[in-house]
Amino acid sequence: MKEQLERAEKGVAEQLKARNDRWYPTFHIAGKAGWINDPNGLCYFRGRYQVYFQHHPYSAEWGPMHWGHVSSADMVTWRREPIAMAPSIEADRDGVFSGSAVVSDQGQLVAYYTGHRWRNGVNEDEGNLQVQCMATSDDGITFDKKGVVVEGPPDLLHFRDPKVWRMGDTWYMVFGACSAENRGQVWLYTSKDMNNWEFDRIIFEDPDPHAYMLECPDMFPLGDKWAITYCPMGPVPDGYVARNGHNAGYVVGNWKPGEVFEQITDYRLIDWGHQFYAPQSFEAPDGRRIEYGWLGSFTVPIATQEADHWCGQFTVPRELGLDGNNHLRSYPIKEVEQLRTGTVDFGSFELGVNEDKLLTEDDGGASEIELEVDLAASSAERFGLRVHATQDGGHTYVAYDDQAGRVDLDRRLTGNGDRGYRSAPYDGSDKLKLRVLIDRGSVEVFINDGTETITSFSFPGEGPRGIVLCSESGTVQVTSLKLHSIKTIWESPDR
Ligand code: FRU
């Protein structure tokens, strides 16, 4: 694989020379240059958090997939690592697709990924030939491919994205499949030795008949319940749900090894934004369940693809939990607060009727807002934050809508890129807490400590990027408001 990796590094270096940083993230993981999609192989290995990702090093478009790699001792400061895997064997001829990584008893990192081939050798027209492969590494940097561990049934078109975990002396692997009847399924395999895998059962089939494939499934315990997260291909928009070409959701249920999964909730979105796909989780050494999602799109052109030589980034790492209704909560891990370099505290105050309050004329490109509002003492029919606000009036609007009882992220006036708005349900509590992470090309909104989240690209126009708090037709009783400056996650200059 050495030769292929050297070539790929040269490819990224070429892209990097031309990288335009106007929307390049400061505190979100992205490739040095080129295209990235799904988070892969998330784990803690050799004293560092390892994050791999689907990567096309040669352009800002999706193409033959490699595994890119970054690592961190603390999930605050990150180091670029060499590209970890490139297509190099017959089974992964057309792509080293998504997968996961676990640590063996012998202290090796063992990665499982999908070896991808086009059936006709060129494109998807006649479908895919996909198998689950294994690769091992002593240092997390250099991998030895061990070949196929799970062959695909000859006639299945989609068969990919292995997620592996261990319980007791057994290893478990789930991945997504499209059944012969064109239904989206999650298949479960088990192994005692990490090499030989046996089919256990189809652990989940999406009740939505439109869903023909479930990409990047993940399955993990939260308290005494189990969550299955997955990305259905094919669902049709339904109100506020499934608006994106790519949506990620979850169901919660009961499960024990050797048994069926008993689903106890309906499907819900994990995140309500324009961009949240292919999430993967891992268990940190302290037991937290941490997830990364991908901001990108295979269907809607992304503004950075035109001339910026990079595309795709991850969310901040989010800790997952379940509330009393078995709803998933996801909230930035506490380490993210260490990225704050300075804070302006606006305290508590009342924003008048139809008032604009300028919080900053220029947030320096990376900032965070923590806003708390007493809704019972407020009368505005809608209020919120205009972020990425430029001199020409362009902005992205993050707003609480009292009439709808929802929180929106509206890109109608955003400087560049796709428009449209997304909307998350609000849980009705009197105290509204919004935490908004604003990077150079994205906005992440966390509502009431992560009961719901909204994640979208936001590509501002030229010039300084301001933030304005505004009220519409009524007052806003702010009980607390802070603006933080955020520093870079990269340990050395980001080039
Ligand atoms: C999801 C996905 C996966 C696949 C990978 C290829 O975003 O389509 O199913 O393994 O991306 O890059």
C-alpha cells in the first residue's frame, strides 16, 4: 500500500497549495485539503484518541476512498497524521469504505472496513460488490491489510459499514444491507477471535418501506437500553423530518446478546440540521459514549467545492445520553470548553420590542454563544441570533419561534451556498438555553443541554462576521448571555 499512500499524500499536498480558508473550520476536524466524509475507526489507542475519515485526497469531490487520520491526547488539540489506508487489494479496488476500529487483547488496533468494488468496474450502474475487510496496526498509523472477513451474498447490492464492539469474550459486528426485497436492514455477526465471523441475525429492518439501505449503522448501550443509529437511503420528506438528501436517525430498544432487538421508540432524527450524516460513536476510557457526525452532502453542491479545494468537516465531539422518554440527547463533550480563549459576559437584561443588540461586529471567525432566556417573562413572537452577519445584511438566523414552538436555523439570507431552513421541536420548558457554536463555515445549535441539535453549513459573505441578538414583536427576558472566542484545534500551524 506504500506506493498508493505516497501518491495520495502528494495529491493532498497539491490540493493544499490552493486551499482557500474563508470557510475552512477553526475548531472542527476537516481534511488538510480534498474531500472527506464519514468518521471512521473512532477509538482510544496508545494514549490518544484516533479519528479516521473517508477521504478523497485528489479533489474536493467524492472519489476512490482512503482513510485519512488525525489524533489527539485530549480531544482538544489535534495532530494531522499520514493517510492510513488507500485502495490496494482486489477486495477494496474501488474504495476503502467506512468502518470502525477496536483494540485486541494483544494490544493491536484492528480496523474493519468495507472493501468496495463497482460491479461493472466503473460506476454504480450495475451495483456494488462489497465485503467486510480487516486491517491491523501496531501504532495506529501504518496498517497491514488482512483481507476479507465477511463475504457478501452474491446478489446484494449494498452491504457495508461494519461497526464492531466487544462484550465479554465475544466480538459483535453490525453493518447495513439492502435486502433482496429492497428493504434497509442491519445485519449482526459475532466472532470469538476477531477473524472468523458468523451470521447471527438481521437485528433491525427499517419499517419505512422507502428505505432501501441503512448506511453506517451503529449499535450501543445507553443505560439499560440500546440505541441503533443509522442513515436510511430513500425516505421521502415528512414535515420537518427527512428534509435532507441524507438524514441520520435512531431507534431505542431492549437487546441482549443472542436475542432479537425489541424496538420501543419510533424513529427520530439525531440532529435537525441540513448537514448531519454518518455519525459514529465510541466509548471513551471513562465510559462516556461520544459521537462525531459528518457535515457534507453527496447530492447538494457545497460552496467550498467550487474553488476552495476542500469539502466536508465533522461536528464537535458530542456526548450521548437518553432522557426519561428514551430520547437521545447529544451535547458537546466538556473538553470543548477548553477551546475558549476569552469571554464577554452580557449578564441579564431585557431586550426591548423589535430591538437589535450588536454582540460583536466581528467574531474573529470562531465563536460560541451561550444564551438563556426566561420564556415565561418574554413576549416576543420570535427572537434569536443573526450569526455570520456581514455588512451587506447577509446572515444565518438561529431563532426561537414562539408561535410554532420550535427552534429554527434559517439560511434564507446566508451569504453563499444552499438556502432553506431547518427546524427542531422545542420541549416546552420555560427556560430556554441555546448554545451556538459558530465556525468559519458552520453553525451547530444545542437546545436545552442537547435535547435537540441543529447542524448546518453556513458560508458567510465577505468581510467581518458579526453577531446580533434581535427580538420580533415583543420583549426577550435574557437571564444570561455569554460570547466566547474559540481557538484552533490544530497543534501546529494548519498547513
Ligand atoms: C455514507 C457512505 C458509506 C460508505 C461511504 C463511502 O456516507 O456512503 O455507506 O461506506 O460513505 O465513502
